[in-house]
Amino acid sequence: MHHTTLAQMAITALIVALLPLSMAWISKDASRYRKLVWIGVFLTFDLIVFGAFTRLTDSGLGCPDWPGCYGLANPFLAHAEIRAAEALQPTGPVTMVKAWIEMIHRYLAMAIGILIVAMMAVAWRRWTKTRQPGYAPGYPTFLFFFVCLQGAFGAWTVTLKLQPVIVTMHLLLGMGLLALLTWFGGRQDQLLRPATAAGPAVPRARLAGVRKLALVSGLVLLVQLFLGGWVSTNYATLACTEFPLCAGKLVPEMDFEHGFHLWRELGKTAAGHYLPFSALTAIHWVHRNFAFVVVLVLGWTVARAWPIPALRPVARGLAAALALQALTGVATIYLNYPLTIAVLHNAGAAALVLLLTMLNYRAKFFNDAPAAH
């Protein structure tokens, strides 16, 4: 790609990032750095939701190269190339609308990368001067390398033509970035709040029990996120169009071998043949039924956390998100996969990640703080 194009893209991403950076700079928060981290959490959540919108509108190849669009910085400049591709395939992957959706997604991702670079730079600068624990640079430096990895998977998503395992990993890494930033935000909150903010003393054993359950819930949710991403990236959402049955049976005909073979092209088997419908059924059916495990495990975690005052607000939010996620999951089947419901289902998954990370952090913080007991 031409150096001028890269410079134009960098300037555009910086302009996008200037608004959240300015919000943190002019904030009256006790810690501007803390504000910057939570703005990063908010924008990463937005990026995941917009990424789902990009995927669900089939805009992932709206610009068929990376990082630009036909080697140019934005769809305005690539107007002729996009219109030519659209004329050849009016319902194909490249249209002007899809190109803009894809490039907005990329620029938002680049802006979040700039925010993380800012977090790292501020941390190193303050740490070398003050050695304050809140500016320990290890964590934001790790975030920088993590977001670079996420960017690499974003590039491979395009260059490998939406290969399901790459797109699924891109989704999981996005959720991972949200969890890491949320944990970082919790750490910054902790520095401004004494342990006695936990309220009435809570026995260590109860907090430790909730923490173990929250960790197990995190692992269960990770499995379900992979299964949900596998459904979405293989376009298997409507493989079953009734609930709780599928094709009129509790256990329909399924092809697990082809459905869960990870390294293959979109819509193809490993041998290059068209993916049988029974493979899509298997993908959908496993995600649907593992959802019952998620509801049971996370529901039990909520029940154990609810009586603890310091954890109750997060537990309440987690319960609401879990209920809405179950409803939107069923609604995608009965309403024949409307775009709004599908995007909300992805947003619900991101909300579960955020809230469960907060619950994990708070349970750890108050469990480790002697003043809380």
C-alpha cells in the first residue's frame, strides 16, 4: 500500500480517537487515567456490537483488501472500484454501503488501538517519575500486544476470505480485550476506593466460593462464546427454525465431523466439498443446548453473589443480561433472524463478558482485602 494511503488512514484514526482522548483529558474524575480506561471499555463494547453488525450484514468483505479499500484510505477515494464491483455483483460482498460499514469498523478498531497506546505511554511516563502502583506499565503494555494480535486476526479475516475459525477467533479476541480492559478498569477503581467500601463484613469463605463459581462461569461462557461465534461465522443460525425441537426432533440428524472441523473454507468441508446441511444443524444444536449449561452455572453464580452487598449490583445486572440473552437467542429462531435481534444477541454476549469480569474482579478484591471481613 502507498505510504500516502497509510498516512491518511493514520490521521483519520487519530481524529476518531481525539474525541474519547479529549473526554478523558477534560474529565473532572479523580483520575483521568481511570476515565481513559473506562472509555476504552465503552468503545470496545461498541466495537464488538458494530463488528456483529458488520458480520451480520455480510460486510466483512465490503473492502476486499486490508487495511485500506482497494489500496485507498476510504470508500470515497475507492468509489470507482467499488461501483465497478457492485455492477458485476449487485448482491455480492462489495457494495458502497458494505464498504462504509467495513471501513467504519476498521477505523473504530484503530482508534481503540490509539487509546491503548495512550494508556501505555502515560503509564510508562508516570511510572518512571512516581512509581505509583496505578501506573505500573506491565498491564497496559500487555494490552498493547494483545490489541496488535487482535488486529492481525482482523486482517486475516479479510485476506483469508472469512474463514470461520479465523473470524471466530477474531470475535473471541475482541471479547478477551473487553474482559482485559474491564479488569484494568476494576484495578483503577480499587486504587480510589478503600476495601471497607464492601459494606458489612462478609466471611472470607463466602467470597472465595463466589470467586470460584465466577471463574467456572467464565470458562463456561468462553465455551459458549466460541460455539456462538461458530454458529454465526458458519451462517448456521437458521439451521433449526423451531424451539426446543429441531426438524421436529429433540436430536435431529447431525454431522459433527464436518461441522466442527475447524480449518476449512466458509461453506466448505476440509476436502473442498459443499458443507452438508446436517453439519450446520450440528453447529446450531450444540450451541443451543450448551446454553442451558450457561444459564444454570451463571444463574447459580448470581444466586450466590446476590446476598453479598458489595456484589449485588453486578449480580443484578448479570441476571438481567442472562435473561435477555436467553430471550434474544430464542427470538432469533422464531422471528427468522431479524438483524436487530441478532445484533442484540451479540451485545448481550458482550454484556455477560463485561459483567462477569466485574464480578470476578470484585470477588477477588474484597476476598483479598482483610478490611472486608
